Amino acid sequence: MKLWLFALFQSIIAAAGLAAWFYADSVLLAGLAAGSAAAVGIAQPLLAARRQQKLSHWQEQQHQHALQVLDDQADETLQDVIPPPFPHRPTVAAFLEMAGLGNPQAQLQQYDDLVEAIREADPDCPSAAAAFCAELTGNVLGVALEGLAALAVGDLPAARRLFEEATVLNSGWAMPWLGWAAVCYAQKDFSTLAAEHPHINGVELLCYDCGDEETFARLTESERDSLVELYQQTVTSIGNYYAAAELARSRNNCEQMQDAARHAA
């Protein structure tokens, strides 16, 4: 009931009580009027409090519904995300052959052994990746593999640092960017992911993996096709992480606004 109706009702009762006292000279009617006015006065704040409680409950339901919608959209966005992929093996073989940093066949076998260790999340794979990286004198391939090894054993701070280093060594290689995005999202660092995302900063992501255009030219047609497909999946996943991060930021903002409203109430 509207507050002004309560006020009008109280005024009518009060007028009836005064009329009963002064004109009808009835103490009983005047007492009943006074009691009724008091009852209405008591009922008014109680009903107002109940109405406010129902309103607060409705607002809380709307808030939870909004959060659930954002969570569902983020989950849907991440459904097609792939894990940071291993470097494209034919490209790695061509890369090692062209780099001339040692015996390419032995290095390729070492690479295969390292990939298997990372797949199995072997606790020793980070040290094996570091040894492989040292043999390549800190080349981007070794650093990226160190990042994958750290990610495999759950060392997120190390994985983030190594993926960031790999993006500096070769900013066009999409895989380290995907590793970085995956770690940022896992750490709930949505603001950094939004601010330093490669697309936002105008970084050109290329389809050459850990190699370059010359390395790409050495591949067979089928190997190029598989590399381009891997590149497209990787770039799409990076974009999906960015979209999910924006949804997560919206969720955080929604939570902060609701908390501020609760404190102000």
C-alpha cells in the first residue's frame, strides 16, 4: 500500500476520533479511533520494511541471474579453446636444420623426447626443457618449450614469465601468446589480458610457427596446410580468451556495484 494512503487513512481515523470526542461525546468511539490510528501507525513501517525486504530479495535474484548469464557466456566462449599446442614438428625440423646450432637430427630427437615428457607432465620436464633451451642458446623455440613444461607441472608464474619472454623473442608466433593468455586467465588477471592482448596492441600474428617465411617455404604442401590449420585454431583461442576476460571483467564490475549498493543500504 502506498505511503500516502496510510497517511490519508490515519487522518480520516483521527478526524473520526475527534468528531466522536467533541460532537458525539463518546469516549469509547474516541478510544477506538485512537487505537486504530496507533495500529495503522505501527503497521505502516512494518509493511514498508516487508516491501523493502521483497524488493531487496528481487534485486539479489536479478544480480545472481546476471552473474550466471555472464558465467555461462564465458564458459561457452571457452568451449572451443585449445591448450597451447606443441610447436609444429615439420617446422621444428626445418628450423633446426636451418639454425645450424648443433646436430639437427640429435636435437630433433631431443625435442621429441621433451614433448613426450611434457605430455605426461613429468616432474623433470622443466629441467629437460631448460637443457634443450640452453643448447639452442636461448632461442625462442627452447624458451617456448620451457613455458609449456612449466605449464604442464602447474608452475603458472614461471610459465607466464617464459611465455612473455617468447613473445618478445618472436612476437609473430601465436602459440606463446596463447600460453600467456591461458595463464593470465587461470590467474584471473583479466585486466592485463585485456590491456596487453596482441590484437589490441596491433601485434601481427603469423602462420610460420617458430620459423619464418623461409622455413615455411621448405615445408611440403600438406605440412603447410596442417600448420595453417594449427595457426587458425591458436589465433581463435587467443581471441576467445580475450572475450572471456572481458566477460569476467564485467562480472567483477557487477559484483563491485552490488557490494557498493549493499553498503549504502
